[in-house]
Amino acid sequence: MNRLARPEIIHVGREQLVEAIAGQLALGFRLALVAAHEDDRAGADATFRIVHVLLGTAGERVEVVVEIPRSDAWLPTLAGISYPAGRFEREMRDLYGIVPRDHPQPYRLVRHGHWPTSFHPMLADADPTPYFGSHAGFPFAEVTGKGVYEIPVGPVHAGLIEPGHFRFSVVGETIVRMYQRLYFVHRGVEKLFEGREPADGIALAERISGDTAVGHSLAYVMAVEDALGVEVPERDRLTRALLLECERLYNHVNDIGALVNDAGFGIVNQHAGRLRETLLRHNARLTGHRLLRGAVRIGGADLVAAPDLDLVASVAAEAAELAKIATDHPMVANRLNTTAVLPLERARTLGVLGYVARASGMTVDARTEQPFVDLGPAFRTVTADAGDVRARFDVRVGEIAVAAGLVADLSARIAAADVAAPVAPSGGGGAGLGVVEAWRGTLVHRVEVGSGGVLTRVKVVDPSFHTWPALGIALADTIVPDFPLANKSFNCSYAGNDL
């Protein structure tokens, strides 16, 4: 299993787009990414090319491509058949000015109120220094009725947390509706990739979301390799899988402590923090960096030391013990159980990913659906059915045990694998896709490399883009004091979403 099959590419006109996407969804594919491209940038023939990437459950990949004139830049909305498509369309309208006709929510997603109406930053002729006005508000639906009041939270929060605005409509302590406004840290990441040499994009990918350095850099590198036709030796693919599991370990260990801390059980959080620090130091010994940066390269991956399997096993065992101590405590169980429930059907409709999806009974996991290496019997997908905070906690605990077992198994396989010569990029250009199961869920990069060997387009979809909308659904009928607990159980990335 070196490289997955090239995607099936379907070209349609915009009149056939809805039917084409609906047909793929009916076959069991899910819409993973929508990328706009400004191909011909001048003259009467200037066009946009929009690529819709759909993923199957057995390695299948389909791209539905439509071209439209820039002078008449609109598409029929897909929001009626796919909730994620509706959000991709709003993002595309903000960044490129492509209008999703008849969209049920024709509001800004990325751009805040003080962004100029005609400013679309991904366009080649976008003003690099636009005037940002003083108006920074945004519309939201007010809930009215007897006893309803509002609680605004953020965008500036206490502690080391990224900015996001949450507005609660509340009766008593019960949340009737929660509106969220993100995109306070939009950095123009996709624009920053343009014109770089492929190897120079790795450092940028590692910094998209700091706790997902391996996930983003690996998805990016795999997309470049797919575009250039690079074959990756098995030993390097095994090393990449090991790095992903090391990243999953330290993040999940941190989360189980933070979750019970929001339930008032701070002592467990202190011990979880100690275990996280142990793993971060182990990461530094493995790769030279606490967050595992610098280990993934085009054509391979490198370790500077072998994993300490006794240390990893010890941390996993302690994490399991901490989890049991926490959930055996009636106070913690009372806070976690039946809190912020995300039902299976809502999770499926919204296109939720990762541990949030698996805690609601979905089995979506790129390690089985879009694998780049066979993980063998050491791997199993951890799921739960309740869809509440407790289920999201339990899935993390199960994934810690699985990740520790995978680290041991992959280490043995790496030691036994042949060392192949480094594989150099073939040169030239092309388009490629990288799909990995990062610790938050399935993460996708799509890359286009021009004939000159530089990046012309990089589209990034962090799993948080798909999962953030589900938080408001889960919070219905939850009490306000449980918002930090529910939010932490989702633990979506602000930076990964706000590119």
C-alpha cells in the first residue's frame, strides 16, 4: 500500500453540479473539501475552477470539477443536499467572491463586518492593504420570549485560549440557543503557500495548528507527493504512522485531565499535565522537537532516536488509571454523563469527524477509510454510542490505549523494515491529495504544483471546520455552567478552522 489510487475526475457544468454531487453522496461518499482556483487571471476569458473532493470508505476518491466565468461568478448552492457544502460555499464567497445562488444562509463566514464588502483576499488582484472600517459587529438570530436573556462570552477569554465569540440565549440556567462567531485569527495561510517551493511549505503546514504539527505537515507532504508522483518507502510510511500516534497520545492525555478539571477534579488534571510533559520530552528525544516538528519530509520521515516503549506503556497505564479514578467519582460522573449530547443522526448530517463523531456512534476514520499504511491487528476504531461528554472522554481514553499499542507495534516493524534510498521529487507539476487521521479527526490537504515547480494552490481542511457547528447542537438544553465542559469535550481548533 504505497499510494492510493488517483481520484476519478468528473467535469460538469454548473447546471449539472447539484445532480453530480447528489449522486456521489448517494453512493456513500462524503464531501471532504471544496477548493476554488483562479486559473486565467486576466482578460475576457478569466475563469474560476472549483474542485469538489469526495472520499469513499474504501480508499475511493472523486473530484467533481466545474468551471465558471469570473464575469458571472456564481454556482447553484449545494446546501440543500450537504451541510458541509453550504459552509464551504460561504467560505468561498468570502475569499473569492463566488456567489452560491439561493443559499439559505447568505451571510459572511470568514469576513467580519469591518472587512470591505468588495475585498476577497484570495484573488490575485486583491488590495494588499484594504481599509478596514470600525464596524466589527455581526448578525445573529435573537431568541425572544418570557424569561429569555443573553450571555455574551468572548472573543477574548481568560487563560491561554484562542479567540471565539459565543452568545448564549438562556432561560434560567438552560441554554436555548448558542451562536458562535469564529475567524478572529484569520492569517491567510492558504495565500502564504502560493509561490513557495514544495519543501518550503512544510514549516508553514506545521504551524497551521500548533498541536497538530504532524497531522498538517503529513497531509501536506502526502498531497505534494501525490502531485509529483513520489513513491514513499514502507519504512518511512511506518514512521509517519508512529508520529501520528505520538501526537494523538500527548493531546488525548492532556484532554482527559482538562475535561475533569472543568468538572472540578483538579488533582487529576495536575497528574495528566505531568504525563503530557513526560510525552513532550519523549517527543523531543524522538525528533528534536517537543511538538514533533521537523520529522516529516517529502519522500520520507526521520527519527533521531527509537521510542521508549516502556515509557509510552507506563504513561498509557497511568492515563487509564487516572480516567478510572475520575469517572468512578460520583461528582465527575454526574457532570460528564448525559451532558451535551450530540445524537448520531445530527452528527452524520453535519459531517462531524474524529473522536466527536466516534463518540456519537460513527466509525469515520481515515486510518481505515483512506489508509496510507496497514496498521495491522494492533489497531481498532474506538467508538461509543451516548454522544455525551462522557462518551467523548471514554473514546479518548480508548484511543490512548490503542495509540500506545500502535507505537510498540510500529516500532518493531520499523526496526525490521529495509532502509530505502531517499526518494526525490520527480519535478514538473500536478495536483495531489493528502488525507490523514490526525488526532482531532480526518484532515485533508489538496495541492497544485505548477510547471515551474512551485505551489500554485494549497487548500486545507482541518477536521474542526466540520465539527465546530455541532457544538451548538450539543449545547441545546445544557446548563450554562456546563459550557466549558462541553466545549473542552469537542476541543475544536480555532487556528485550524481560522486559516
